[in-house]
Amino acid sequence: MSNYHAFESPELPDDYRRNIVNMKKTLRAQIGDVNALFAEVSAFIADEIASIKAQQALSGSAWPELDFDTIANGQVTDAQRALIKRRGCLVIRNHFAREQVLGWDKSLLDYLDNNHFDTVYRGPADTFFGNLDASRPEIFPIYWSDAQMQVRQHPRMGAAQSFLNRLWTTHSQGQQWFDPDINALYPDRVRRRPPGTTSKGLGPHTDSGALERWLHPAYLKVFDKIYRNDFQAYDPWDAAHRTEVDEYAYKDTVKCSAFRTFQGWTALCDMRADQGVLHTLPIPKAMAYMLLRPLLDDVPEDELCGVAPGKVLPISEKWHPLLVQGMTPIPDVHAGDSVWWHCDVIHSVAPVENQQGWGNVMYVPAAPMCPKNLRYAKDVFRAFEQGVSPDDFPREDYEQQWQDRFTPRQLNSLGRKGLGLE
């Protein structure tokens, strides 16, 4: 990953260039007046950005917020749901008790120290999150600590994930696309960023596929309303065909084998909004801008505005200046809060110099159970039993012989369901 505002021009294989040229011809024929549609989408996004900036000026943040108890007690109003769906992101306050989360953070550090991580660490196996000039990484390639597994299978996590999943239309086109109340236990890493860190951050991007968003047959169905020139009818919360998408496999590439309604993390410490934190463009329908932009005449016929095989989908000042204007930081968060954003939402991590305080988070998404996620859950259970890296991540396998690794007998019912065991 390059720095905050720059992405390199990709070198695409000839077969992909041919596919892109053919795809553009097909989509332009379906859409008709591409320029008029792009203007419609741009006007919508400009209005949304104005609303976002007005809310920031009024309250300090455009991010919707809910207290966990409001969710747990079924007290979320229709207006609050509508705002979350409009913005595509949410901070859940007091998701976990502060002291419990601080205990998890300490136990993660003990897990690393007791197993001599500094001695065995071999350096970054991928460049997805960049690297810092320090003896320890920023993103720790561990998956099976007691703290991580306790968070993943915690009833409060399950309740939040179910609420988020139910923001989606799960039944459409005559079928149920996923079960909102059972979540696949998707393992990811942890970030521990110490005070004094200087980091270039991560440029604006989306995950869950790059080339796939134009070339994969299921994504063509997901975005059919856009490609049929009916932007107003496009609903980014309709789950239809989302669970049928598979990211293309490329050598030495981090990818996601699960469908995630939301990406997310849980704060393990307090973090100020000006300390190199997550930013989003809180407009789920902005994906239409991304999809239409390469179809305009100023883009080479065999390119997709910086998209490359096996990389995230980049947003740049060169190709997407309107979108860059709307990037919005999360509010200040506290230990125990959790942060969530829709799988299409553009996001980044701001650069920071001499960071004040820690920046520790545990990545836990919402990944509702469906055939695709069940298949991956079985692979996850195999990796969990063996203490190796999950298939979606580089094979580093630090934890095979580690002490105090979480074991299958410690799984509760949520954990077993999330691994496809019940």
C-alpha cells in the first residue's frame, strides 16, 4: 500500500486489458448516456458531502452513534436506522465494558511477550497495511489469542452484528441471502500502534474486490440498476447476489473469502480523532461514481482508474476528486467502543506524526452465515485447530506452538455456530 494520497499506475496483464475494453463497450451500450448518469450521481454525492460537512460543523462528527444498550433493548428508532443506512457507518458506544477491554489489551501483550514474539517475528509478509520503522509491526499477524476469540464469540458482539446485518434486505428475488443472526467467526489481526508513532497512513480505498466489481458476473447483478441507468433505484443495502461474489485469486495477495456486511474494529484504548484514525466517505451509494468513472472518455480504454489485479480498489485525487473531498474522520473513541462501515464504503487511515497515546484495535467484522461464509468457516476451523494463519492471510503460522492459545474446548455456542460446528 502506498501513502495517504498516492497510488501507482498498475501494470495489467493483456487478458485483463482485453476484458476491460470489452466490458466498457457492453456497459456503455446498456447505460446509454454515461455522461448524464455520471452527472446525476455526482450531483447526489455533492449534496451528500455538503450534508456531511454541515453535520461536522454542527456536532463535530458526521458519524452516527448509538449506545450498545439502545441496540440491546430494541430502542433504536426508525430515524436512527435511516441515518445509519444513509451514512453507511456507525460508532457503537460502550459496546464492551472499559475495564474488560483494557484487560483484553493487556492479555494480548502478555500473549505476545510470553511467546517471545519479538524474537521470532520475521517482518511483514505482505504490504497491505504498509510497515513502520520499528522493532514491532503495527499490524500483528496473530489470530488465536484468548482475547481475540473471546471478543469474536461474545454475546454482545453477536447482538451488534445481528443488528447491523438486519439493516440489510436479506430476502429479495425470491430467496434469503444470509442468516442475519448467525455470524461466521471471521478471524483477523490486531493493531497495536504505540505513542510517538509516525505513520504515512493508508490511502482511500475499498476492499471486497477491485477488478471484480466490473468483471465478476455476480457483481454485475449487484450493480445492475446502475448499469441500467436507474441510479435512484439502486439500493446498496440489498443483499441480492452479494454472497455469490468470489474475489479472484492472485499470487501473494491478501483477499477476503467471506461476505462481510460491515467491516469493523473494537477500540482497545482511547483514540482522538486527530491521531491517524479511520476516515470514511460516509456515502454507500458512492460506489456508483467509482463504477462509472472509468467509462468516461478521458480514461484509457484498457484501464480502470488505477485498479490492478490483487490490490484494493483505489480512490485518488486524479480520478475521483469529488470523493476525496468527502473523507470524514471517526469521532473520538474510547476503550470499549466499536466502529463499523458498510462493505462498499470508501475508507482510509490518516497519516500521523508523533502519535499521542496508543492506537490499539481488534478487527472483527460482521459476516452473516451463508453458503459462502460457511465454506470459509470450515477452513477457519482447520486453521484454528492447528494454530496456523487463516487462508485469507499470509502463511506466517507463528502460533502453532504458542502457550495460552485459545482451544476448541473453550468455544461457546456462538463460537461453535460461527465455525459451522452447530
